[in-house]
Amino acid sequence: MSGRTHAGAITGIGEVPVRRDRSRGVLEIAVTVASEAMRDAGLGPKDIDAILMAPCFADPWFNADLSFGRLLDELALRPNVKMSAQVSGGGSTSEALLRTATGLIESGEARHVLCLHAEKFTSMSDQAGFDFFATAGTEHNFEAPYGMLYNAIPALTARRYMFETGTTLEHLAHVAVAGREWAALNPNALFRKRITVDDVLESREIASPLRSLMLNMIGDGGSAFVVSPTRDAASVTPTPVYVWGHGDALNRYSFAQNRDLTDLGWSEAGAKAYASAGISTSDVDIAEIYTAYPIFSLIALEGLMFFDRGKAGEFAATGGLAPGGDLPMNTNGGTCSYGHTGAGVGVAFLVESCRQLMGKAGERQVSDASVVLKTGCGGAYYDAHVTILGKEIR
């Protein structure tokens, strides 16, 4: 392998279980994950130089509090913190947080940066939550009014992709089943009861051809991580995770304006990430593919060159993405089983990536994992981001 390790390393992580529990406050979630991440890194409030926060979609009041520094007081971070800011990229917020944190470190503006997210969809009514999630990130003048909503987007994509490649609905069901197998091993997942392919195919059709067990499910949750200088990481914690490389591609805000609904920038972003890290797909032990629906997982895996066109579904049907498979994917359970926590769901995938490399994943620990490929995408797939993380410094 060649390439270089970037300026930042992740030294601590924190997470709360994803639940739909109105009794747990969003401030409680934020303080819990932040405190856990600092403790995991062996750092205290006086060690933190900057705090970066993902937005909270469901609670505008708390979201404003985040922007105005409330967590500085709640976490006893004053007067050491030089910057308190909110960073957002929708489902790619984790990449925005990580890149901003490493930039602060590389510039010398900060040494240890705390990044976090907390979300509480149960502060909204069920209908308001569903309405928001159905339209956020879709074009409001010419798409959403005519039915181009979130469940319609993957349904349209699945129809086209299945027509072009011969992939079947059963293949998509296998992706959902693999995610639930991982979630069954994850105490922080929203849904942990194992399911079968028949369960998925017999669940209610929501947007043809997609069934209800192929859809992401929103929940309350939160996660956090601490970024430290690469040169200091091993002295901070015995299990740092190093940033090896990044790759990015920007699509179009309006989903219908994409020229190819079955590409979405993954080949471009993946090629850049592999070159930046100096690796190939054969070096990757785990793929943490943040997408909200199984169809987009298959498209991403192929765009990232793990499989030839139309072959990812066949691989899923062999159990290759599930525990014990040749390419473990979404080891926290993915959005259909771990749950979708808004802008911070990508942070949860990043935390899971680090947990695996730190050897802290418990029953779902992938043996000898040393390299993880983690993705992020925001809105109606308006961007594609790939981050390569490694267990060793290079």
C-alpha cells in the first residue's frame, strides 16, 4: 500500500441506543454521547479546543441552542474552546464534520475537536415526522408536488436498475436481511428481531416494488467522536483510528436531473478515495455504506468497484454481506434496522467504523479488521463521499 495518513485520527467515540422514546430528552442524548466520546478518548473538558455539531432536524429550539453555544456550558467546555459551530451536509454531515475537524487540526487552530449529533424525532407528531422525511431534500416546486418523494425515489431507481441488470426483488430482500442479522447483534439498534427473505417480500408494498422492510425507519439517537492530531493519537488512546483518504463527487440537487439514476457519483468518489489512501478494494475489510434503501447499497457497492455491474445482488444472496460473509456491510444494522437518526445517521456509521477498528464491537466484531470504507450522501443523493479509515498509521 502507498498513500499518506491525513492530519486527523479519531481517538474516542460515543453513542446512545436508537429508540422511539419520548421520555429521553435531546439535551440528555447530546450530553451523554459527548461525555462518552471524551471519556473513551481519555480526555476531559479542558482538553477540547473546538466543538462541531450536526443539526437537529426535529427540534428547532434545540437546534438554535446548538448554534449559540449551549453545549459549551452543559459540558463545562468554557473557557478553553476556541470554536463552537454547526456543520451540516444532511446524510453526509459526518464527512463534513470529519473534514472540518481535521482541517482545524492541520491548520494548528485546534488540537482535540469534539464532533457530535443528537436527534429526537419523537418531539414531533408521527405525521409531522413522516411528512418532513418524505420531502426534505427533494425539489419543492417541480418534484415533490408530483409525487417525487423519498419512497418514490428508490422505487423509481429500483425499477430502472432491475430492468438494466436483471437484479431481482429477492436480491434486495437479502440486503435487508443481512442488515437485520447485524442489528440482532447490536444492542443500540432500533430493530433487533431477525427476519427472513420471505418476511421482507411479504411485508406491505409501499412504493412498487419496495416493501416496508426495505425502508429506513426514523428514530431518536445520537453519536459523537473526538478527532486528535495523527502524531499524538497513540499517546491519547491505545486504539486510534487513522484517516487514510477521502473521495468526493457532487451530483445535482434535483434527483430527476441526474443523467443516470443507477450511478450517482460512486465510481468517481471511490476512485479518488482509493487513490488518496493508496489502496484497492481488496484491502477493504468492512464496507459501511450509508444509504437509506437496499437498492442504493447495491448501486454503491458496484460503483465502488467491489462488484461488476449487476452482480452485487447475487453476492448479497450468498450471505456475503451478513455476519461471517466475505464483505461485511453495515455492521451496525444499517438504516433499515439500526434506524435513521436524521443528519447524524452518517455519524453513527462513522462511529461504527471506528468501533470495529478499535476492536470494541462485541458480538459483531469482524475478526482482524484493519481497513474500513465508509460512505456518506446527503439530500436526494446530491453528493457521494467516501472515507477510508485504517487501524495503523502510515
